[in-house]
Amino acid sequence: MTSDWYDRHAQAFFEQTVGADIAHLHERFFAHLLSGGSILDAGCGSGRDSKVFIERGYRVTAIDASEAMVRLASTWSGIPVQLMRFEEIPWQSSFDGVWACASLLHVPRVQISSVLIKLVDALVPSGILYVSFKLGWGERHSKERFFNDYDEEELAVLLTLEERLEVIDIFKSIDVRPGARQQWVNALARKIDKPIAASCGESAVFFRCNQSKP
């Protein structure tokens, strides 16, 4: 149903999001990547971020589950965006970074762990994962779209349950689109070769143990 919504509203969504300036998020991501590395833009939407990555000299592969968004993103970014759902991702140890900006928020909680495994599989060792969700908690439907919201602590739990990830940072941000009041929760994590011990208590309480809320 959510993909159908994007197919029907692709042009309007493109116009609402393609000009959003999230350079502050890009720079946090770039800070952990080698120049000229490879990035998977997972759920690329308008292709806004793929275009920025290409202009910064990165090698980009972009996917989206909406056929209409794929066409628009391909034109905007200048690369052939692939029509693909998260569960269809085939790559293994192929990317220095995976960028999942406002895209995993459409994955139900019953599926989110298996999708996260796919994204981590696609990363090379020490590769960087970026994800963002609308700030909140639980699943909901809004205007024919499904959303899976997280707060900071719940996102920390989700990421630390994937033992190949080391959480670098979890932080909040504000929607930069004109008139938008939405808050977002963002995370950066690194793929590690083997699990690391939590610094205090269980790994699922990483967030409470190792950093304070912004």
C-alpha cells in the first residue's frame, strides 16, 4: 500500500523533498567514509542524496520500491536507479556506506531485523550505516502510508541487537522542509568483524550506558 501511495503521489513528493537541505546529516555520514568510496542509497526517494553523493565523488548505487520514484530519481541523479525492495537486496560486502534516510520507517517491526541484516550484509567490514526514523514509538498508518516510529532508546536497542554493528551516534534532528514540524531520530553505526562487549550491562542498553540524550 505504501509503495502504491508513492507511485500515485510521486511528482508531489519529489517536489516536496528534492530541495530539502540536509547537508548537516550528509557531513556526519561523510566524516566516517573514505573519499571516493561506494554508497548504497537504500530507498532513495527523489534521488536528492544520491546526486549529492555523486557530486562529492562517491560511487553510488540507488534503489527504491516505487516505480514512479525510480523514474524521477534516475533523471535527477543521473544514474539508473534500481526498482528493488529491501528484502531483495543481493549484495554482500560491497559498500563502504549504506544510507537509509527516511526509508526504513516504512518497514514493519516484524520485518525490520531481517532488513537490517540485509543492509549490514551489504557493507564491507568497517562500513558505515546511516538510518533515520520519525521520532515516536510504534506502528501507525497515516494518509495511506504505513510508518514505524522509534525514539532514541528503542533505536539503540534495534541496532545493538545486530551484533555486527557498533553504534557511533544516535541523535535527533528537525525536519527542514518548509512548514514541517516533524522531529527525527538518526543513527550512525559501523560494521565490525565480531561482536564487542558492552561497556556496562547488556548491549541493548548501549544508549543509556554510553551517551546522554541530546
